[in-house]
Amino acid sequence: MNSRPYSALGEVIDELTRKRNVRGPHAIANYMKSRLGEAPTGAAVSKWMYGDSRPTRENMQRFAGAFPRGPDGLPTDAEVEAILGGVAA
């Protein structure tokens, strides 16, 4: 377990994924893979969350596709991409 705090991007990712009861970088990657058939590795997601790297546009789009807005009020795909793009920029 990593005791470092998440970066600003990591906090956004954590907030968005916890709304779907998905917690932690490897669980996020596994959830994305189960929804989309392909996904970044858990290690890559961990690097985004701790601020060691930034997701590519393709991976931001994958993230938005795996965590779309539904009737429960979660952000739309475009909103997720804008949030992630704004924080990662």
C-alpha cells in the first residue's frame, strides 16, 4: 500500500471511480478492461494517481468510456475528459 497522497488528478479519478465502488489503481484498470476489453495497466493508473505521469488522450477517452454518466448523476464522458484534461494539463 502506498502512503503518498494522490495528486490533484488522482483525487479526481478516485472521486469518480468510488461512485461506482471501484477503489485503487489496479481495480480501476480491471474495471476499465472489463467494460472496454482493453485498458492501461494498474501500474500506469497508479502513476497517474500519484502524479508520476499523465494519461494520454486515448487513455482519458477510455476512462471516460468506462465511467460514463448515467441516471445516477455521474459526469458525462465529455465532462470527465474535460476534468481529466484540465487537471493533467
